[in-house]
Amino acid sequence: MEELVILDFETTGLSPTYARIIEVAAIVVRGQEIIDEFSQLMFPGCAIPYFITEITGITNQMVKGQPSPEETMSKFKTFIANRPIFAHNAPFDQKFLISEMENIGKKVDNKFLCTLKLSRRLIPSSPDYKLTTLISHLNIKMPKEHKAHRALSDVMSTYHVWMHMKNYVTENINKIPDIALLQAIERQPKNKITHFLMGVKS
């Protein structure tokens, strides 16, 4: 896991069966360092529902004249390459990524990891596992322009939460976790994590 991608989509709804993406952002992380960034608004070919604008702040005017998801996903496929992908509530982003790539005849084989599942196991003291709560709980200071439910802001929040969890696991097992270990952590019951990490260390 020399490099990984952290991504986030904003969409017109909850299911790619009827919804489209309106914003994507992603970063490439090598070790602790962000080495590349991708961010793009898109015109989904339909009106953005009012409640989505209320949540994200993304308006129909903002996406007018922006490239389509099809145009953007072709470039995004090159950006993510075959790197593992991290996302907060990964099943949501994964299903949209697969659907939008299928629309342009491309397949997604990247491994996915969910920072929401990982945080439930590795940050058990958090009141809940929304990104905004985790950032506050971990006392992470974000820049003034940071806006929750905008793709790049959520990616940066996910990055900081991931760095905290990566450092926590590394300190407990004396090595940097790989994909297989993180997938195993996702599957562990919350109350077994400490015992599990001790077993990995030994």
C-alpha cells in the first residue's frame, strides 16, 4: 500500500439507479504526504433536487457549463489507476464509481476500504461517526474555507481521520498496516479490536 486514493462523491440522490454524480474529489496519498489532487463539479443532465442543494450548497447554476460525468470519469479513471481506495461510508461511493465507470465502458477493480467502519472500531470513544463529529472529537483544526458535504472538504476530513487511525494501528502493532490487515479490522467486532491488535503484534 505504497499509495492510496481517498475519494468522495456528491450526488443528486442515494442510488445510481436514478441519481448522478455532481462533484468528485480525490487525493493520492503516499505515506503521510498528499502527492496529487483531483476535484471537479459536473453537470448531471438533470436538475439538482432542492434538498441536495440544502445539504451540499451545490446549485444548478454552479454546475451549468461543467463537464458531464462521462467526460470526467474518463479522466478520473486515469487518476485513480489501480490504487486502493478509501472513502467514508465506502459502499455509497463505490456503487456510484462502479455505475459511472460502467456508463463509459470501464471496469473498477480497485480494492475499497471504509473509514467509517474503521473509525467505529479504532475510535470507539467518538459520540458518532460522522466526519464532522470525528474531526471535532480528534481536535483536528480544519481551514476556514472547509465546508462539510463538499467533496474536497470531505476528502480532506477523511484524510486526517485516516492518518489518526493509521498512526494508532502502527503504534499498536509496530508496523504500518497493509490492506489485508485493515480489511480484517473492518470485520472485527468492536469489543475484540484490542485483543485482535495484540495478536497481530505477537
